Amino acid sequence: MNQVQPIFILPEGMIVAETIRTTLGPKGMDKMIVDSMGDITITNDGVTILEEMQIEHPSAKMIVEVAKTQEDEVGDGTTTAVVIAGELLKNAEELLDKGVHPAILARGFRLASIKANEILENISEPISEKDNKMLKQIAMTAMTGKGAEIAKEKLSEITVKAVKEVMGKENNVININKDNIKLEKKSGGRVDETELINGIVLDKERAHASMPKSVRNAKILLIDSALEIKDTTTSAKIKIKAPSQMQTFLEQEEKMLKSMAEKIAKSGANVVFCQKGIDDVVQHFLAKNGIYAARRVKESDMKALTRATGASIVGNLDSLSEKDLGKSGFVEEVKINDDNMTFVRECKNPKSVTILIKGSTEHVVDEIKRALEDAIGDVSAALKEGKVVAGAGSTETELARQLRKFAESLSGREQLAVANFAEAIEVIPRTLAENAGLDPIDVLTDLRAAHDKKQKWAGIDVFTGKVIDAWNKGIIEPLKIKTQAISSASEVAIMILRIDDVVAGSKKEAPMPPMPQGGMGMGGMPPMM
């Protein structure tokens, strides 16, 4: 019998999965990534590793897309998704070698994926925004095995508070925009000095040394136009015949700049954040009025300030009114290491907050940031979906058990594919055991025995090697991580299985634009001879 499916494209996808498999779980190892410039990244974050790797093979790139999708949809679980995808391909290869047609295999995987998501939905437990303890456990689970683990108690509390601050509700549907939680990094200090600011931290200093270093009961003006004399759009010359005329001209210019500062002071603003430049003269008059100002603030920070303080971004000072101003309890300039930063604190009901991350070195701070991003993603996903499951390999073991039962109800070769799919799901508890130096066969045997006794949250304690109730131990993950990982992994496996050949394509050149009528050349000029 001829082999229908050339399987030379499968190993490349499996290699990618094997590369990051050792990073999974509390005892997973880190990777040191060195780029062409010699810059070093140390991490066990799946998507970071895959993004930094130089991958050329098309099927391997498809596996990387699984990680990116998982990161975009949930923010965590990238390693889980890629490892499952790799195991599905590995198991598929065995069935292909036995003569199972790839189309039958793809159909079986699709049936298994749909059934898996049904099972996950049925075994999941509800959660609400009032379950603070459980939400902290979700954040701690996300940080376990990462650099943030040393301060996971405090960081989990910060994560839950930050997510709840930016959370919104519409028709009883929870909305959370993770971009409204700004993660500001500063090396120096300890990880447990990381703090949540109910407002915004700007990497900016006061525009003028005479301005106040701090302002209580801040009334904040946000302006996106320059506080400077605008250049004319057309060329102009000013003829001055006498020194007095020059003085008059300079005085008039100063009067215009002073007028800008007076309009700001008249509005009642005592803090100004400008997206563009602030002239020295304006700075001087703002300082005289006791107004704190920072210039060249990023557009993204300006938008964050509007959400945190309730201010409106003003484009023209002539239309400025007190209604445009935002409020915060305290604005101050703080020196951290060698950098001066502006802290906008104590905002009332801010819809944008900042987590200031501290750590001994840049590499530590970077890894803490990645761990916090995962934790924020997990807590957000749990609140939005309203459902969670236990970790420690318990969910995958229960899922595999129920999928095997489902496979027995099928006839034909799809049954083999579904059973194969169930075995692939068990790669998660198996990998957790391997990375902890435990015997994976013994661990899987113990887990299966516990689940056969209806212990649906029976998982593996990687530190003792014993079976535990993962739910009672507080090892909890959002349902979305599991459903998204299985959907993404199965879809990419099915897509790769349906490929029977790789064809090199040629890049099509863009068509030349049509020549103007009359045979004119570029820009309407006559063609060159």
C-alpha cells in the first residue's frame, strides 16, 4: 500500500515543541537566548522563546503561530498549546505509518477537539469578581516556576487589584482591556518592592527646575499641541530698521508665550502634561505660577492619563475650560536610580493603572514583567469567562479519560484518531513529571487510578511526586487557557496533516503603473530620450 501522506513536514513541528517542552511547569528550566547583537534574554516564557528563535521551516512557523494566537487570546498557556500540538503530530506520525489516511486522522482530531471543549466546559467551576482568594491563586499559579515566584504572594495581590481597577461591566458582561495596565520597569531594588500605582508613572521629569517637585490635589491639563510659537507655513522675512523694533518684536513674542501660561493658570490647572514641546519662556511663567509641567509625553501615556484622571486632551488653549481638567490626589517627581520619573498617584476610580516593577538586574525585571503579563492574562480570562479548572495535570488527565470513553462509542478508524488525541493530551502531566525528575509512567499510572475513582482534580505534586487534590492546593487556571490551547493545537495539527506536498512559489512583482496619456514620463515631464 502506498503512503498517501508524505510526513517529512511533521518532524519540524515536533522539534519546535520539544525545544520548549523542558520549560513547562514549576520545575521547568529556562532558556538563554543570545541574538546576533549579543543581547541576552533569559526566560521560560514559551512565546518569547519562539519569537526569538530563527525558524525557517514552514510547518515549524505554523507551530509558532499557535503560541502567538494563545498569547493574543489569553496571555498565557503558550507552552501548553505548543507541546500539545507537537505531541498530536508525533502521535499522528505513528498512525500514518500504520496506513491510516490523513483525512480520517484529521476528521478524528476534529471530533476529539469538539468533544474535548464540551468536556472542559462540563468539568469547569464558576468564579466571580468577589472570589478574591481564588483570583490570587490563579495569579500565583501563573507565576509558579518563573522568576516572580519568590514574591508571588505580593505580586498576585497587585495583579488582582490592578485587573479589578480597570475592569468594566456592560449589561452584566465583564470587559477588561489589559493594555490599561501599564507595566513600568526599573532595575535596582528587590522584586518585593514592586508596587501598584493607582494612576500613571511617566518616564519624564519636570520641565523646569523651579517648578514644584510635588503637587497635592492635582488639577491636570493634558494638551497635545506645542506650547511654543509656531513656525509659519510659508517663508517670511521681517525687516528691522532700528534696535527698538527688534525689542518690540521680542516683547511681542514673549507676550504671546506669557499669554499661554496665563490661560493655563486661569483654568485652575496646577499640573500640565504636554505631548509636544514647551518653550523656555512658558516654562518660566508656569514655574512662577507654581505649576508642575512635563513635556514630550508619549501619545499612549496621554491616553492612559485621560482614563486615569478623567481629563480631556485639549488641542487649543483658547477653548480650555475647567471641565477639561482631570484630578489626582498627588503628583510628584521621584528619582529612581539615575532617572527622574513623574508619578500621578491617588486617582479616583482610575481606568488605567501602573505596576512599577523592581528587580536587581534588567534580566530579572524583564522576566518579572513577563510573569506579570501571564498573571494579568489569566486573571482577566477567568473573570471574562467566569469559569476555571485545576492545574497540576489534573484537567488533562480527566480530559484524556473521558475522551477514551468517547472513542469507544465511535466506529471505524476515527476511533483510533480520538484515542490517539487523548494520549497526546496526557503529554502535559507526563512532561510535568519528566521536568521534575520523576518517573512519568509511575506518575501517569497513579493519576489515572485516582481519576478512575472519580477524583477529577487529582494532579501531580512535582515536589513530592505524590498525587494531590490540585483544587484544594490552590493550583487553579482559567478555563480559557485549556480550551484555547486544545483548539489551536488541534487546528494546526489538522492543517499540517492535510498537506501532501510543499511547493515553492515565485513572488509576483507588482504591476507597473499605467503611463499617463500622451506618453508623458514621471511627474508629467516628457520622457527621457
